[in-house]
Amino acid sequence: MARARCLLLLLAALFLVGAARPAIAQSLLERLVTPGPLAESHAKVEKECNKCHEAFAGRAQSSLCIACHKNILEDRNAHKGYHGRQPEALTQECQHCHTEHKGRDADIMQLDRDRFDHDFTNYKLVDSHKSVACASCHEPRKPFHKASFQCFDCHKKNDPHKGRLGEKCDGCHSPTKWRETKSFDHSKTKFPLEAAHKTVACNACHSGEIYKDLTRTCVSCHRLQDAHRGRYGEKCETCHNEAKWKEARFDHNKTHFPLHGAHQKAKCDACHTGDLYKDKLSTNCVSCHQKQDPHKGQLGERCEQCHGDTDWGKDISFNHNLSKFPLIGKHAAVACEECHRTPLYRDTPLACEKCHADVVHRSRLGNNPRCASCHTPIAWSNWRYDHAREAHFPLVGEHARVLCEACHSKPGGSLKLPTACESCHKDRYHQGRLGAAARCGECHDARSWAHWRFDHGRQAGYPLTGAHARLKCETCHSTPNPVSLKLPTECGSCHRKDDPHMGSFGSACGRCHNTSNWREVNIRN
């Protein structure tokens, strides 16, 4: 009750004062009802409530705020900045976010740094800027909207160009990767970047951040990489290009020495060992290949008569058919060095045995063999010797399958051998019983020794019949080296011991007996 009375008395006093002096009464009332001190930024207007408040009109405060903060009005009207883009900041009353009378140290900005959407400002954060701390761009005690959004203002200390290229950094750089230039058009300069030059870092050519009055010659940058060491002059572009430095484009075909074959793959320095403009090179083969000449100069210097420039060892054009030894058959594929063992080439013998060692005949065909009489260079295994015509001894039957050395067995001997059978075939069966000078051909032939053809009835005058036909030759011809092969034909000459009559009936046994069965008696009247 006491408080109520005091309040009523105070209001009555204010009413009387207000009636007399209205301004003083309003000021006194505002001081009595103020909720607390203003923030430091508004402290200067703390005694002027009407700067922010209109009596009995709470919703009209935003217009009073904007009257002081004219930049906010400009942003709203132009729809720029945070207050001109953010929907709530554009339409709501200022006091919705910014409240006062909380003390000098109160934060009336009410800025939530973690949730603040920078996209509504005049500077949208993209790429690398998204992770930058706020204090890196916004200086302390300086309004956020007054922060500069020019690259140079923040990165001046880090400018490698030291301001020599101006302050418009975004003309070349982007916030994605600062070291990757994006839009500088080098083609508008006096040195357009082509091929490999497009990927070269700027400071590789603009060393020391020098961008004006740079020389454009190749050697100004690549002198240390000049493999020719200045021997070919400084006009590198006459041979090389920006795409691949190692691929030369000099057209050698327009010179006195067009490059063909293996010469196309040769390096320039292989021939041009001295000064390109002072040392004139000879176009003769020996001028470069003298040390590689296997003939040691004994065949002259006109190498191109035999060799080509595709492959020195294979592309040989010498016509051997015009020489004394035409190359045919297997000889055509043999390397020159296989026969020509010395660089002279002219001292090579022509005889077969000089190159081909006789590992088969081993001199059994004579000390001076005539290999060509049997063999040809088409195939060594194909031989063509006609034994019947040239040796007068046809090889038939088993003789056709016998190796040469089976008969010609003595090294260095004569090729003429005796043709009698017994000269090669020792008589192990008859053992001389058919005579010392046996005529084997009368019974046997070369097809098979076991097949014999002697006609005993026609040739010996004594037909073999009956049991006689089954007898072996040596049964009757039992005496070695007989004087004559002719034996007596009387039965008693062979069967005297078998005669049961003891010779009483004479020696004409055929009158009663026959050769089929001795015990059968055929009595003839």
C-alpha cells in the first residue's frame, strides 16, 4: 500500500509539472521508465529517447533506425547487401534482431557466426573462402558491411607481383586455386602460348616477376637445354616446334643429301659433329663409315655399288651372278662373310671342299673330290650321280639302298672298284665249293641274296627231280675248290655205298629205281 501511494503521488507531481512544462515532464518520465543503459555505439543518444522511440508508437521504431543508418535504407531499396537480400532482414522491424538497453558492453548485433549465410551479402563465399575465419577479412571495431571485397585489399602482403600487375587479381586468379591462372589471354600478347608452352608456369619465363620487354627467342629460355651447344645457331624454330622439342622438322630432302633408310633415324650430331655453318660435310659413304668398312678400303670407296642405306649388312645389291661363282640354291641365302672370310673378297676359293668339310665321305671318294658331279647347291642331300652311266655298275635291288661308303670304304683310294661279287661279298655259304672264280650272277641277283635262279637241268645238263630237288647244293658239291663244277651223273657215283646189290646189277640203277622213292622198283623189260 505504501508503494502504491508513493507511485500515485509521483504521477500526480509529474502531471502538475507536465501541465506547466511538458518537455521536462516527458524527459523525466522516460528516465524513470527506461529499462537500462544503451550499448556503447548508441551511448551518445542515450538522453535522446526520441532518436529511437516515438511516444505511444512502438511499431514506428524501424523508420527511426533507418533515419540514422542510411546505408541500410540504401541496401533495402537496391536489394543488395544482407539487409537488402535476406527476406527477414528486409521486412521485419529492426528490434526483432537488434535489442537495446542491455548495457554498454551488450552485443546488439546478435550475429550467429556459425549459422550466418554469407550468400545474402555482397560477397558470396566460394571455394577456398568458405574456410577462412571471419576475423581474417573483418577488422575489429569496424562494421561488417565496410569490409572490402577486393582481392588486393586482403592479399596485398602475399602478392608475388608486388603490385606490378595492378590490383585486379581476379583478372587471372580464382578463389579455387590461387596458383592456377584462369583467364589471362596470352594470345593477345606478342608471344602466344601454343602446345607445350600452355602448361608452363608463369614464373618459369617471367623470372623475378618481370613481364615487360622480355626476349622471345628460344635460346633466351632454353640455352642451357641446347643439345647442340650453339653449333646450330639460335634459330631453333627452323627445326623444332613447341609441341615436342625432340622431334625435329628440318627437311633434309631439300639439301644435297636427302635422308633415306637408316639415315632417317640417325641423330643430327652423329654426322654434324662440328659447326653447322662452317664445317661442310662430304656426302661420300666413307666420310662417315670409314671405320666401319670391313673391306679396309680394298674394294674402293663407292660403297653404294653394293650396299644400300636401309641396312648396311643386309641390303646388298652386288650381282654375284656376273662373277665366276653364281649364287643359286642355298648359296643365295648365305651371308657374304660365310664364304668371304677376309676383307679382300677376291681371294675366296671356288672348290666345294674349301668351305664344306667332308664329314660324310671322309675322303673315301678321293683326295680331290668332284662334289658337283653328285651334289647341287639347291640341297646338299639331293645328289644326282648316275652309277650305271658313270661307273658302269647299275645299282639295283639291295645295292640301291647301300650307302656309298659301304663299298668305297678306303679313304683317299680310287673310285674305281672291282665289280665281281666276291670282291665285296665273302662266300661264307659255299666256301669255295662252286669254284675259285665263282660266277655268283649265274644263280643270285641283287634283289635278294636268298633268291637264286640256277637251272640245273639246262645249265648243268642234269635235271634235279624227286628227292634230288630237295637236296642242298653242297650235298653233291662237297669238295672245296673243285677243278670243275661238273660231276658224274651215274647213280653209283654218289650212292655206291647205298647199293644193296653190291654192284651185281651194274651201275645203271635207273632201270629199276627212280629219284622219287628209292624203294619203289620199276622193272623194265
